Amino acid sequence: MNIWGWLETLAGQRRMIVLLLVINVLGTIYGYYWYRNQLAQTPLHFLPFVPDSPTASLFFSLVLALFLLRRSNPYIEAFAAVTLFKYGIWAVAAIFAGAWLAEPSIGAMLRRKPVPPANWMLVFSHTGMALEALLFARYYSFHYRHLFVIAMWVFVNDFMDYVFLLHPWVHPALYPFIPQLGFFTLFLTVFSLTVFALTVDKRHKLVPLS
């Protein structure tokens, strides 16, 4: 068994699911706290479109909780998988893009440290988000119709983020490139949906906690 296969098997064990559930719940709480200033400045009717990453980890927490109960919900799973993977990649890319534009050389980035320590925590946590979304792919119960419904929400969210400018706050160096960031985000939406659509017919039909 390769390392990834071993990790997939490990992910199906109760202790690992409990551990990841605790990590995701704590990360969700911190995520909403991190968005506190942006949420405070956002009109009430736009609030659901703002905290992308913590909402993704919130839904993944629900997925893990259902697994512990030996239950599943394909819509929750589809939403969690797509958004966790998408925004995990998005956050890492946005952090490094902002740092690169601020100091356009690796040497300058290392010497002047435009990526503050708190952002390194975000890099590692969001990388983990993307990886855990993939790690549980063999256990999801959603099919194409569920992904189609979730796709409508994710595309609407992209529209709201870059037409009404509700996207997460980014490094000031990225401000002139918001349209390009929007196209990158749209690409990530398509890519994420495609990745999980490709897993639908390749699952082993395993049950977590087996």
C-alpha cells in the first residue's frame, strides 16, 4: 500500500475522524474570528458570501460528525469537499501572490519577510484543508446531481465576490489585480468541481469507521 492509500485508510478510523473534527471545529471558530472586521463592515444580506474558508471547514466538520454517527449527507459532503479544496488552494495562492508582488524576488521575500508568521499559519492550515478534502474522497456519497446543485452556489459566490467585491481581504499589492484574481477563482471553481466529479465512479464504496 502506498502512503496515500495508507492515509486514506487511517482517515476512516474513529480516532482520526475525532482528531480532525476537533481541529476543524477549532479552525472554523478561528476562521470566523479572523473575518470579524470584514463581517462587521458587510451588510447583513451579504454575510453568507463573505467567510468562505470557515464556512467550508464548518461543513466539513458536519461531514466528520455524520461519519462518527455512521451517516452521510451527499449535499453537505459535496459542498464541503469542493469549497474546502478550492479555498484551501485559493488562500495559499493569494498569500504568496501578495508577497511576491510586494517583493518580486525570492531573495527579497526571504530577507524582508513579507509573509508574516500569522500568514504562515494560514498557509499550513489551508494546505491541510485542501488535502483533507481529497483524503476523504473515497468515503463521500455524493454523485453528479449533488455536485451540480453545489456548483450553482459556488458560481454565485464567485459572482458575489468579484462583482460586489465580497472576496476575502487580500494584500494591498493584489488590489490592481482583482480582475485576474477573479478569473483565477473561477478557474479554481471549475477545477475543484472537476476533481471531485472524477472521484464519483472511482470510489471503493467503503464505510468510514470500518
